[in-house]
Amino acid sequence: MRTRWCVSTRTRPRAATTPLRWYARGVRFFVALALLAGCDALWGLRRLEPAPDGRSDGALAPDAACQPQIIHDDFTGTKLCGNWGIPSGLAATEGGGMFVIAPQPNTGGSQGGCFAAAPLAFGDDGVFIEVTSVLAQQGDGQGGSYMFFTMRAPTPADAVTLQISLGGNHLSATTPDNATTGTAPYDPAQMKWWRLRPDRALPGVVADVSTNGFVWQTLGQVAGPIPESAIVEFTAGTYGTGLPAPGEAILESFNVCPSP
């Protein structure tokens, strides 16, 4: 079965932004996405493409081995966001190998997450999270949910930024100005792993998804100067009037390589 995604070619170098402005932009994006219908009519269609370290036949490529990251979290500790990050919001708990974000029912702005306290090295393996479940996606335009995994570039100043965003039951790769570089219907099995990585050949930053953390498909990309380091954040929550039963967004790992 062909997986389709909408493509927009608008990209531009990012401007400096604060965490508060970034969060506000993210919420506006998800509100717009929840109201958006029929993206097929707006942009052309393409399939998810195999990333360079994965083969289209699903077999493991020779260079698909994951390299340990300098900063990682398996969520087995008792301190929210460990020693690497700062908690965002009040709706998250950590422990037992899970990071759980559980917004309050019928409450907009109920959210939780982590953002890095200091820039992380943005090497060739990039940064990645393992997503076990997401919040309910039945938003009605007055309220709904969002989830995003993003990297912001502190250096160089003109480096590009990319975000993997979930809203309206679509997973998208977006830039800070809300330009969508790729989107596809959310498939929890095929999109369990989310990754943001540099692409030296492009050059730029690429958003990938994977079912197992080994074989990846490209969701979207943005061309431009590659960040030397990145401020990484993952967040999930509700907007507007919220949802009567938002459920839980659960992450199992951050920058932890999959088991062979």
C-alpha cells in the first residue's frame, strides 16, 4: 500500500526564537492543522522515501548500526527529564522505562515534556525518540491535542531548524515558520521512532520515522546550514477547550539505541 504525503517546498533559514515563542507557534500550527482538510488538493503527493541507512525491502542496511549518543535517557530514573533536561508543564511523570504525558480532561494548555538544558552535539546519528502512544486525535477545531519533537540550532545563527509534529492524526515535518516539508497519515506501528538528523549531502536537516529504529523512511527535510549543536525538546498537550478523554502520550526512550 502506498503511503502518501503532502509536500511544500517553502523553506527559509530560521530566525532566533525563545522557548515561549516556539511553543506558541507550535500550538498555532496544530490548531491550523486540526482545521485543515483535504491537503491532497493543496499540494502534490509523494511516498515516504527510504532514508540512506534503510533499504526499501525492509532489510537492515550495512551502515544501519546505531551509535550511542552523548546524552540519552531510558526513563528509568525518578527525576523528570533526568539531569539533561528541564521539565515543561505539569502533566508528565517518569519512571519504569516510560515518560508519560497525561493532560487534564477538558483543559486547554495542559501539557508536559522536556527540553535540553544545554545544547546537545548534533552528530550524524542525529537525535531520536521512541513513541509508544500519543494523545487522542479526535479534535473538533475548538479543542484538540498536539505533540512535537524539535531541534533548535544555537550555532551557527543561520542554521536550519526542523520539527516533527503530530496533530489532526497526521505526522508532519515543519519549519519554524510553519512551512510543511512533508506529511503523512499517522501510523503508530510504522512511525514508532522519530528522528532528526543532519544530511551532509543535502546539506540540511532531515526528519525520519521508523518501525524498529533500524530501517528509516524520510518524512521531510529542509536545506540550509547544518547546526553544530541543538536544543532538543519533546512536548505533548492540549489546546483550545482540550479533549474530554485526552489519553496519554508515552515515550520509551530518548537517544537510546534499539536492541539488536
